[in-house]
Amino acid sequence: MRHVFRQRVYYEDTDAGGVMYHAQYLAFAERARTEAMRWLGLPVSTLLREHGIGFVVQRASVMYRRPVRLDDEVEVITTLRELTAARMRLDQAIRGTAESGGDLKAMLEIDLACIQVDTLRPSRIPAHWRDLLAQLADTENASADGGDASHK
């Protein structure tokens, strides 16, 4: 299953020309990851409170395809590519909505590491969390009509 999170582009997200500022793609992806975990029943605040651990970005890669403009509505589609004991790799596609043609705006690859927040040392992801996160795996590239979890 993959998670779909819809967001609108506001003036604060854009440069002087009304095009979404390049760093905002990362911010939109961050919000979508947080909401995907919340949708799975895994609010990141619970991970911190109950286990003293959190996720940090270890690597981020963005391929910009088409500009996103002021007042556009986009969907960030989050899928799990790889999950290990202490890391995960996510693919996040930013697309226009189906109503606007659904064209690909950017593709992000994000590697997250699990750490103990007090020591900043690597930590295992709790087994229960790994089991729930595994639901984000895009088994055989789920179609746009099936396998999506939406949050708008």
C-alpha cells in the first residue's frame, strides 16, 4: 500500500516568480512522511515518547521534473522501497492531482536512519513499527486505482 497526501502550494512556498522554491519539495515530502506514519497508527511523537527514538534523514535525492506553481494542488505519494532493522528507504513522488492531469513534478529518494534521540546513536526500529511500516511497500507497483491510502 502506498500513502497519498494532498497539499496546496501557498505564497510562502514560492519564489518571486510564483514557482515553488526547490527546498519546499523536501518540506512537502517531510509532511507526507509524517502523515503516512500517523495514518499507519505510528505518530512520530509516540515513537519519541515511548521509545526515545526518532528518524533522521541520512540521504535525500530530488529529481525535479516540472515546476509546481502558486495555488497548485499536488499529491505526495509515499512508498517504502527498503526496510532494515534500523533504516528505511522511501520513494516519494510529487504529482499534480488527477484533476490537473497527474503529471510528475518531482521524484525523491529518502533514506531514514533510526536513532536514540538522547545519544544520537543508531537504534533498531521496534518490531511492531517495522511490521506496520512494511505496509507502505509498493508491492508490484500498486495502480493509481488500488492500494492507495489517501489523506487529504
